[in-house]
Amino acid sequence: MRFDPSSVEGAIFWGVVAGLLTSVLLFVIGLLVTKIALPWYEALVFKGVDLRGIWVQHFDKHGAHYSVQVSLEQHAHRVSGSASFSKSGTGQEDYVQLFSVEGSTWEGFLVLNLRSTNRKSLSFVAGLLKVKDRGNSLVGHWVYRGGLTDEAEAEALHLVRKA
């Protein structure tokens, strides 16, 4: 095979090489913009509350101890992270459920959507929380898929920032 660009085979070969290199270059530039430039710019201009960190709630209900921990990362209005819910003190019904977290902030409120990370134990949670106490607590409600009833259940939530 000749790689002379003046031949038909050479023109096709160099055209394909140029196309592939252009695609790779555009892909890398796109990644740089979305992963570095945009987050930097958003952090520069964002003037809202900083919710990054670990948020917790502990409570007892029906003889069981419940613990909620949410770890949040934030890029301007977008929030993401992980969460864990655990129930202990009841023996056979004890569990730990892990979640991935996505959400957003707007006008002093936080909307969260949680989805279980274990596909063998599916659970979903949606929450609406108000930022309170100068950014040190999140107060509101969440709706989740009940483990025993498989119905939508709701309850109050009060997360506090872990020091």
C-alpha cells in the first residue's frame, strides 16, 4: 500500500488519519471544558450556600436505631455524592442501604434524588430540604420506597452538618 497523498489509497488513508486525530482532539477539548473550565467558572461566579461535606441524622423509632449519612459534593447549583441509611437494634431486620445522590439547590432549598447502588436491593428516595441555621442544617421531608410495603412512604428529615 502506498501512503503517497496524491494516490487514491494515500488520500483515503491520510483522510481517515486526519479525521481520527481531529475526533480525538475535539473529545479532549470537550473534556477539558466540561471537567475543568466550567466547574472553575461556576465556582468563581456562584454566590449560593456551600453544602459540601457530611450531613447526618440519628433517631430511634419503634425500638430501632436509624442513622442517615449524606456526603455531598457541589458544583454551583448541582449537588452529587453518596449516602447511607442504616437500621440496627432489631436483629433480623437490620440493614445498611447505600445510595448515589444527585440534586440541585435553588432559593435556599435543596432537592435530592437518591438511588440505591446495590441492584439486588432497590430503593429510591426524593427529598426537599430547606437550608437552615446559617447553612448548618437541612430540614424538610423525603419520600422513599418502603422496604416492607413497597409503597411510597414519607417522613421528616433533619440533617446537620458533621463538624
